[in-house]
Amino acid sequence: MIGPYESLYLFALGGSGVILSLISTIQTFVSTALRVIGGYLADIRNPRILVGVVSIAMAFVYLFYIFAIDWRWLVVGATLLSGHALYEPALVAIRANSIPPASRGRGFALYNTLPQIPAILAPTLGGLIISNPEAPYGIDLTGGRLLYGFVLVGMFSAGVIRFFFLRIRSRPAQEQTERSFSFQAFTNVFQTFRASRDAIQRLVFLNGVFMFCFHFDARFRGLCRQYS
């Protein structure tokens, strides 16, 4: 409900294109680093606890959006929300392990499709709540705060469900030397990349080019629609 209006919400709080770009850069940088750490923790810690605890913690970050007085609150909130990257590798691994190999393609298709059905009408409902043609940038801040309140409740509920009801298949015990995180995990990523097949390296490179181009306008689409 709030996704299409996030950029306008920032501008209504006094933000600008420079601030929007800064937020995107910070989130990309922080989430990239945390995703490496999250992948390492997913292998040596209980994924259920990692996913559940971080999900619950991320829910309360939306308080920065709900009570934001100006755009500075959103910079802090967006930076903290990069913590999502800590549990993403664990959650992907849990999904993969929950689907039989013979049905993995169909399983991921259903997982990525079915949750989108309730979201079909979400932007329209969000627009009815947040839209105010007489307000700056056409959105009502009170409506935006309400929508972020819905996000907080949804994320908190997801975190509680994940923490108490996820079931993890038994995994081989890790070596004691692997139980603590070190910055060598970052170098291991590049070592693994260099040791991978040429096709994998080309795929990573092409995906990097795509992400570079995608992030040129990802944050500005809502603004383009506003001024078109």
C-alpha cells in the first residue's frame, strides 16, 4: 500500500532528489555488507532465530517513518532497514530446503506468485488512504503514517510467526573454528567467485550491469508519475 508513495512521502517531509539518491546509496552499500554477514551467520547459527529476531527488530524501525518530523528521520530509518539483508540468505535457504528438489521450480513459482494476489488491490487502497490533492505532492502525511503503521504490524506479525513456527531440518555440526565471524568471510566471497565457472562469473557480471542500470531510476519512478 505504501510502496508506490514512499518517494512522495520523503518529499512531503522536506526531502529532495539528492536526499532520495543518498538514501538509495546508503541502503545499497549497507545491505551489501550485511548480506555477506547474513550468509555466513545462516550457515553457523540457527536460521529460525536469525530470521525471527531480525524480522521483529526491523518492524520497530518503521517507527522512524511513522513519527518522522522531517526527512532526516527517514534517512536513519532507511539505513536501519538495511538490516533486512541479515536474514535474507537464511530465509532463501529455508525456502529452498522446504521444497523437494523435483518440485523446486514450481514451488518457488507458487511462493512468489500466491502472496502477490492480495497485493493486487493494495496500491489502490493505499492511494485512497494517502491521496490528498490539496496537500504538498498530493499525499496526506497522516495517511502515510497510518500505512506505515500497517507495515509495522505486518512485519512484527511475520517475525513472531517465523520465530515460533519455522521448523529447520537438522544440519551437520559446524567445526568449532567456524563458529565465530571474521572479516575473512568477505574475502571468501571473492575467492569463491574467482573459483567458480566462467558461466557463473559472466552471469554475475551481467546481473551487476542490470542492477547498475536499474538503480538509476528505481527511487524516482513515483516522482515521474507525479509530474508526468
